[in-house]
Amino acid sequence: MNTEGPRTRPPASAAFDAQVTGIAALGEPIRRALYRYVVAQAAPVNRDQAAEGAGVARHVAKFHLDKLVEDGLLDVTYARPAGRGGPGAGRPAKLYRRSPRELAVSLPPREYELAGRLLARAVTTAERDRVPVGDALRDAAREVGESLGQRARQQAGARPSRAAVLATTTEVLSECGYEPRTDAAGMTLANCPFHALSQDYTDLVCGMNLELMTGLVDSLGRSDLEARLEPCPGQCCVRLIKSDAPSPTRRPAKDPGHHEEAPS
């Protein structure tokens, strides 16, 4: 994610599958041992060094190292050993090093990086403009919501129908971990991406969610949708409500922003 809002990501299912595949590669003990050896070294290592470090045969090391490269966990570079160069120095050796790719899987989905970026941006703005941090956070959250709404509008195409905009909005919010569920009254956000923070800083996080969703709705140009605080255990405290739909009867939460994990 950049400092201005969520980075553009592949569809939620594709991103999740890629993350799981990368992490699953380390489920194989030899592969995991080779990975841990490579990333612990100060410089890229060759196949022989990795094999010795992990205590496996050279051909075994080669197979698993190349699998780690294929899964995006290691990168390859080529270099001649120090002190060797010029004619007769031979081919450069294949060296392995940690890939810059980041992998993380959270179940249920969490987006603490987004929360951290919003808070960092709010503090920076507050110090620069001498405004309250809470006001700066609300502004930052609303701007991010607007960027999400713009993305949904763009994905819906030229002159989209309301159904098309709702579908792309669902996709965008899924990518952010909200697990949206549409119904006759609007949209329920079945998961709070900032759950742990919401337990200790309920008003702050729920207010941030409300501003984010308000910015999204405003950017969609959907005058028939409204973001409302409707706390309910086990889900996000905000719902997107159709203006012509009555609010459904909902089980009240313990406090205005209380969240609970649904039993597994």
C-alpha cells in the first residue's frame, strides 16, 4: 500500500491463493531448512553452501532451492567467486538470496498495515497543519474511502448500472478484508479488518471505518446508499444502507463499537 491509500491488488481470491501457495512451500522440512539458512546469511549463497548449511545432498538442495525460487521466496543472482575474473575464470556461479516479496495470510482477513498508514498519515498532517489528530485521521480515512470508490467506479466501466457498481464495490471491499454481504437493505460488512484495534480503541476505529465508508459511498455517486454505524457482534460496526430500505432489526452490541469474533 502506498501512503495515499490502498495499493491496487489482484482479485481477493487470486491474492489469497498466491500468498497461501508461497507460505505452503515452507511446509516441506528440507525446503524450510534451506530457506532459513539462505536468509540468515549476510550475502547470497551457492548451492554447495546451502546444501552444507542444511545438511542435505547437493542435488537435493538444488531441487528445493529452485522450487523456492519458483514460489517467489528466493531470488537468483549470478557472480564469480571473489578473486576470480577474466579469461578462464569459468561461468558465474548461481547464488540464492531472500526475495523482497512479502507474504502474509490472516484468517479472518486483517489490514493492520492500512490502519498503521492511516494513523501515520494523520499524525504527520496534525503536526504539519496543527490540527487535532482525530480530525486528521477522519480526513485521511475519508480520502482512502474515496479512492476505493473511484476504483470501484472504474472497474464498473463506462455508464455502469447500479448493479454493476454494487458488484465492483463488493470486489473492492473484499480485497480490503471486509467480507461484504449484500441483501435487500444494502450491504453488511461481515468482517472488521482492524478487529484487534477495535477492541481497545473502539470509538477511534469505528469512527475511522465510518469515514472510510462514507468516502467510498460519496465517490461512487450512489445517492441511494448511506454508511451508518450499526454495531453488531462478529462484524464491522458500519453498514451500507439503501436509503429506501428500513433498517433491519439487529442484535445490539455491548457498546457502540463492540466487536466479537464469530465462533469457529
